[in-house]
Amino acid sequence: GENVEQHPSTLSVQEGDSAVIKCTYSDSASNYFPWYKQELGKRPQLIIDIRSNVGEKKDQRIAVTLNKTAKHFSLHITETQPEDSAVYFCAASIGTDKLIFGTGTRLQVFP
Amino acid sequence: ETGVTQSPTHLIKTRGQQVTLRCSSQSGHNTVSWYQQALGQGPQFIFQYYREEENGRGNFPPRFSGLQFPNYSSELNVNALELDDSALYLCASSLKGVADTQYFGPGTRLTVL
């Protein structure tokens, strides 16, 4: 069925280190892959997205890579800062009318 | 440009009751999607409305229904509330469907007792 798996569920890093979160999707027709950051008690905020015609996209300290053959995509955060601490969700589009989210990764960045 | 707003912020209902949640989309957006987010989980897609028509639905029973109005604001209605319906309900608006950047509202926290 329609499914997005996300790993790890929790991730602790030291300030300045890199963090990588990985997602796998099931629908080979998925063509849009956003990443959201959700701080405690707040709404999900889009931090970066990628479409299936692109293999990699970067925005300052954040990058996303997509491997369509393997049906997985990853979020890379470099030079992590304490304010990066939050829950991160990946998502994949299913057709033109659904967006399926992963189960989330709680990132903690220790000073 | 105004952002996505939702009302009410919090709501407490008892099992069996009915509830209506409201969402105002971002200016210029004609698509609204609704999600249920249980504690510690990712948002679960309920349905999407595009130009006043339901345009896609997730695995939710018919007691979850919705409306979209000519100004593209939207309502989520839930009948015969169950304890498991307790969650944060999020709406998100976009210009053209889910494969476009979705902007989330702050959510409505529903508690069913």
C-alpha cells in the first residue's frame, strides 16, 4: 500500500555535526517530496522540497537527495545548531491528490 | 498576503458528539487539504478540496466529511466522535494540489472524552 518509511525515529548530534534523515517511499509514480520541520506545539514548516526530475537540491545548510531507482530520499543538515532541534517529517505525493507523511524524526542538537 | 488560519484553537467534546473545524486558506490558494496528527505521529491525510470539490481522500471513514466554500475556506466535520479522534487537526493550502508547496495552519487540538 501507500507508505513512507522514515529513519531514524530519534537522532542526537553535537552542535556543528551533520545530521542525516532517510525516507523510503512505495509508489514509483510519486513525484514530489517535501520535508517539514515541526517545533513543539507549532505547525509544520516546509524547509525544502524536491521533485522527481531533480537528483539533489541544496539551500544553505540543508540539502535533499533523491534516488528514484531505489525509491528513497534523504535530508542532510550540515553544521547543526541548537535551533535545528525539532521533529522532521518527510512526505511523498501519491498521484495528484494525496501527500503521505513519514512517522517523523526527533532531532536533538546538543551545544 | 495572509497565512493559513484555523479555528477554534482547542476543543473538547464527548464521545458521540459532532464537531466542525474551520480553515481559511492563504490568499490566492484554491486547494485545501486536511490532516489528522495524533500525538507523536506524522500527519495523516484525510482529504483534499479543490475548487469546492473533494479531490482525493485518505483512509478515513465517511463520518469525516468536508466542505469548501467559494472563497476557498474549508470546513472539516466529524460525526459520532470516538476517543481515537483526539488529535491535532491541520489544514494546509496550496495553489494547485498536493504536489505544490503546502502551507499549514496552526491546527485545532481536539480532545474527545
